[in-house]
Amino acid sequence: MEITYSKYRDYYLPDLAVSQKEPATYGRFGRIRLKYLKEHCRVTYINLKTSGKLTHHLNEIDREANVMLQLLIEQMAQAQGITEQLKAENQMAWVGAMNNIRSAAEEVILRDIINK
């Protein structure tokens, strides 16, 4: 890689091109991954940051985690027999069961995707 310089008044400055950056569209899981990288995987964080791939990585982790969350919630609800009929008959039991399922699914995601 060759670096070129341009003279600006009495100084030579490198000719730098700003690359097209991917917009940061990550949400909760992307922010959790960012925090994890900063606190526990400093070298990986610095490598992703300096290569310009950090935002893409966080967007991918967030997308993957959200897809997995929806899939796990559906599968766990089906396995536990949580149906729309239960929702119509006993809303509080349905809400409690769905909250438990969501919490369990989020724990799986944190263990398998975020903290890998």
C-alpha cells in the first residue's frame, strides 16, 4: 500500500480517502456485544475498530441475535404448550409464561452469541 502526500502550506499531509461506512443500525444485543468486547476482548475490539469492521460486526451480531430470539421464543412456547387459547382464557398466566420464556431465550443468546 502506497501513501501519497499533498503539500498544504508548509506541511505535507497524507492523502486519505474516507471509506463508505455502514450505518450503525444495531440495537440492544449489538450494544451488549460492544460492551463485552471493550471489557473482555480488548484486542478483538481494537482489531475490528482499526480495520473499520466494528459496525458491520455489531450489526450482524444484533441481526443474528434477534432472529435467534424470535425462533427460540416460538419453539419454547410450542414445547411448553403456550397457545393463543391460554392467552384468551388466562392472560396473566400467559404473560408470566411468555416472560419466563423470553428471559430463558435471552440467556441462551447471551451465552451463545454475545459472549463467544
